[in-house]
Amino acid sequence: MMRRHRSWLVTVLASVTVCFSLGLTAAPVTAADSEIKQILMVAGPPSHRFGAHEHFAGLRILQDAIQQSSDTARVTLVRGWPSDDQIAAADTIVIYCDGGGRHVAMNHRDQLRQRLGEGTGLVCLHYAVEMVPGEPGKDWEELLGGHFEINYSVNPHWVAEFKSLPDHPITRGVEPFATDDEWYFHLRFTELGKVTPILSAVAPDHTMKRPDGPHHGNPHVRKSVAAGEPQTVAWAYDRPDGGRSFGFTGGHYHWNWGNDDVRRLVTNAILWTAGETIGPEGSSLGEEPIGIKRLLEDQDYERPDDFDEEETAKRFQLTAQKKKSRLNPPNRSSFPAR
């Protein structure tokens, strides 16, 4: 990958400028310029409702986690499609937006392909894994390793229990966990490169209770669920061009970013796609948990009058202390590439 040749002072000023525009404090520069990893986060426009598809607020949580975890990562967070200069400077690009025809990258796929061909990473969260069938979908298979394909994939809400995790840098420091989310599954994966399932779970029968439809059900997925096949909902992709990509289908409920294991796994993945080395304990998320008060910040929508803060904290296990896994101790297993 071509390195940007900047002086130390220019790097500091650029970092301060980015953070000032977001009202943040710049992280100190503690490494040589050649070691700095530029992480570009792209937030889509407001989408669903309060507490769901909170693209900007969710990326702000992940930005904090990255800055707490790495002295060599610099994060630029933008709303809408970035400038050409921001794309050119990125070591990895994280996209959190609505998908299908509203995808923020829909008309920028050629630009992404060119940049990723130079080794830049790609991360897509939740709806951003869905592309329009046909050429756009094929592009996402090439660049991301897989995608949500309408009339083949489904988007039910269910509690996915991840009872075992593969031995991969992305899972370091992550314990088995379970969360209630809109976990997409039965995705269309590429046959090129190496796709490694990171999170897989058996979908319960009730995920098939809806009638067939573009997002709800189809004969292919019904057969898979009836057979009890594990469904991959997050994956790592070692691309043939040497770059790295990561897809994560959770992220509908903003409150799940308060789950230490979810946040650590995605933070690990972002840094991994940027080419950073992930230590044996994974990303450091700081001593304080992410509680309901922090999650209420930066959202696109005003808090509804009937929002029950206490009930939401209870439902999503946002406790005042660091959570312990309520499943079994970590069970590392090797998943076959798909």
C-alpha cells in the first residue's frame, strides 16, 4: 500500500482538525508516521427510529473504543460519502448505513474497488451488508466477501447464542455471548479468497414464522433452518488482493454497542482490517462499561417521552459493572472457510 508522506506536525494538526470538527479530544501521537493507521468511518443518514440504526452514534461508540485500544490508529468520522482525499488516505473504511438502493456506496463502488485493490480494508455493519442483486451484489461479494441477497437471505429478530468462537485475531479477548438483534443470515458468500465465519449460531424455528418475501423467507432458507445448519452472521474475508474485509450483520439495536463482547469483537475487526496486530487479550475498552447514559448520546432522533431507560438497560444487560459471559467459558473452534 502506498504510504502518505507527511511530517509529524502535519499528522498532529490533521488529527486535531478532525477531532475538533466532531467536538472530540485528539489522541496523542505516540508512533512514527509510518505506523499510523487511518480509519475512515462513514455514517449513513437517519434511518429507522430512536435506538435503532443509529449510524453516527454507533460509530462514535466504536471510535472511542478504537482510540482507547490503539496508540497508532486515527479515526475520521463523516456523515455521508467521504471526500476523495479521505478515501485515498484510509487504511480501512467502515460503513454503517442503510442498504439496498439507499446504500451510501451504491454509486461509489468503482472508487472503492480501486482503493481496496491497494490493500485498504473494508468493514460493513448491519444493513450496509445488503446490496442490490446483480452487479452491485457481485461487487459486494468481491469486496466484502459476502452480502445480504434479497429472496435468499433473511432479517428476523432473534436471540443468537454464540457458544463457540474461532481462533482468529478478531475474536481475541471475546467470550461466548448471546444478544437479541436483527441478525441477518443465509447470506450469499463469494467463492474467491478466504471467508472465515466469525459468529455463527443455529437460528430457532420462530425466525421462519413470517411468509415468504424479499427479506422474510424463501424455500432455500427454510430448508437450511429446518436442517439445523449454523448460520454465519459475521465473517472475516482475506481478499485475493491481499486486503482484509469484515461483515457484521448485528447492529440494529443501538443498545447492543454497550455489550463488551460485541464492542470488542467489532473493534478488533476494524483494527485487523487496517493491518494492526491484535494482542492476545484483544482491544482494550477502558475500565468503565458503556452504560445507558453514554448510549443515549449522539443519536439522530430525540428521546421519546415514553422511553423506559431502566427497562432498556435491563433488557440489554447494561449493568454498572463489567459483564461476565453468561454462557460457557471460551470455546475456540476452527470453522471451515466458505
